[in-house]
Amino acid sequence: MTNDTDIITLRQPESFNDPLTEIARDGARRMLAAALRAEADAFVAQHAEEALPDGRQRVVRHGHGPARSIQTGIGAIDVQRPKVRDRATDVPAEQKIRFTSAILPKWARRSRSLDALLPVLYLRGISTGDFREALSAILGADAPNLSPGVISRLTGEWQQEYDRWQRRDLSARRYVYIWADGVYLQARMEPQAECILVILGATPEGKKEVVGFQVGVRESAQSWRELLVGIKARGLAVPPEIAVGDGAMGFWKALDEVFPGTRHQRCWVHKIANVLNKFPKSMHPTVKADLREIWQADTRAAAETAMDTFSEKYGAKYEKAVTCLTKDRQALLTFYDFPGDHWDHLRTGNPIESVFATVRHRTVRTKGALSQKTAKLMVFKLVQAAAKTWRRLKGANQLPLVIEGVTFTDGVATNDTANRAA
């Protein structure tokens, strides 16, 4: 018989034993520790040639910081951040070589995925006192970094961020293209006719940015006017070259008043849907193929011919469908006057759809209606999180030519066309 005493850890009644989660958490802990070590080692290697007067290496590893708990999607993970030391004693403090982890910032207490999760819970109307219960299945029974006090401060900070963003100076900004749409969230807003009016812009570098958004009525010119006037009042002096959107919105009337020089491009996705609604479902595949011959044509002339053919083919029996298509004839084909690399971006409002896919994915139906404040804050924070992964426009190197006023014919710059002919 030995004197060893076995110590058995007693599990609390509200906890649960999930071996798979524990394995995943342990694996994540090991991977994170290895990544942090590799990051620190790489930093030290970058400064390997820096030496002290006595020949010793100046920048070296220096143990670890205190352990801290990081809240992640699979629960809390305890980590220690490697420390790096600059051993030089004869340089001012501001010239010291300092190591900052990109993987684990100094004061981080939550993974970035939770920054997208918290606005969703806020959207659903969960009170600050209910956050722990809502997150317990994800983070475990104890989430010290998501206490009611922390949540209250977070939502207060969100409001301050949103207010600053709404007042930001746009005088130094330029948006070559803009897309406009009214985005209805899965979660119901009050009143139901309202949605999030969104304007997305493309910078001269090809980056996508949300220029502005507000709650309003999609078909109301006044709602769009308020949004556009607010953007212009904050300093956006140069009008966009082209705007893309659905013809059913009140946006176009407001655009002509606020930015009269901006050209119109109707969204083909919306137009195709509207035209198909005027045909029997059995005809949709054939009609869709005929419409594709128009918007996928290589030249404006070919598109015009395909549209005339469509009108002759269906005009006698489906006059409303043909009228729906041809009334926006010119606005549907504006994209031919811009670089061919940009046609995929300009023919539809998909840039907004792709941007708000994350927002729609993370919103859920709620029994109660949402306040405008709740909806705006939720959208603002989710868009902030999603913006980190947005891709630049294809053919971004063509945007300076558009800004300079170079004429494009069927997607090719005029001087290029002349050179090809020669």
C-alpha cells in the first residue's frame, strides 16, 4: 500500500464533459503556442545581425509573459505570449527594438470571430445579463471577459464608433464607382417597409468601402436624398463616374439632384428577375438564355441587336416583359463605356450582395421588431468585421484611366482601339 493520494476533480452540476471539444481545445492551445513561438523566433532572426559592443546578439528571446485566458469559438484557451528583449543599454527608450505579436496583441482577450458574434447577440435583443447564458455553450460556463459590465462598455463604444464614422470627413475621398441597394435583413425591422439603404464605393485603388448607410424606404427618393446629401455635406465633392442599382429604387431621382454628372447603370440581376416575372415559369430557361445573349455580348452593337431580337420574338404576346426590358435600354448598356475588366462589377449590384452576405448570414428572425438603433449598430459592426476580407476590384490598374477621362469603347480604351486598328 502506498501513501500516494489520488485527487479527483469534482465536476460542477452545470458543466458538461465533451471529450471532442477538449481535444479540439487542447489542439488549438498547442497550435497557438507553436505559432507564437515561431513568430517570436522569426522576429529575433530578422535582427540577428544586430550585435552589442561585446559581440553578443542584441535582440533575444526573454521568456514568456503571464498566462492569460483568450475567449475563442471553442472556449477559453490559456496562452503565454513569448517575450523578446533588446539588450542594448546605450540607446534611448524610443529607439529600442520592440516586438509586437500580430497573432496575439498585447491586450487581446477575445478572438476576432467573437467580435462578429457579439453584435448578432445584441441584434437579437439579448440583455447584458443574458450574454453569459447565451454564450455558455460556446465559451463554457465562465466567460470572465464577457461580463455584463464589459458588454455594456462594448455597446457604448460601438455607438461612439458609429457616430464618429457617420461624421467622418470625406473631402479627401474619391469613389470612382458606387453601388446602391436597399438591404432587407432577415430580422424584422419596425416599420416593416424600412430597410438598410446602402451605398458602397470603389476607391481609385480598387478597394471597396461602405460610403454610407441609414434606415429608410427603398422606393423613397427622399430617403436616398437624405443619405446622399449627408455624404456630400461631409466633403465628397467629386461625383462618382457611374452608379449601379435597381431601377425600382427612388435612388435615381435623388442621385440626379445631388450628383447630376454620375451615369446610370441598371443592375442586370434585378432586371432579369423583373422580366422573368412576366413570363410563365415553363418559359424561364429559354427567356433567361435569350437575355444572356444581351448582357453577355462582347460589344454594345451585339447587345443592341440581341435586344431587338428579344423584342421581336416576344413583343406580340409578352408586351409587358419587353417594355420592362427596353424602357431601361441605355441604362442597361452603360457598362460598355468602361473597362472590360470592370464589367463583372458594373453589370450587377453583386458587390453589395457579397458584402452583406455575412450580415444576412449572421442575422436571424426574431419575434420582436428591431429598433433602428439596434439594426444600425449591428450592421456597422458586422460590416467592419467583414471588410477585412473584401477583395479589390479586378483590373484596378484601369481606374486611373477612368478618372483621367479616357474614353472606352466596348471595354477598350480609345487609344488602344486605334493602335489595334493600325
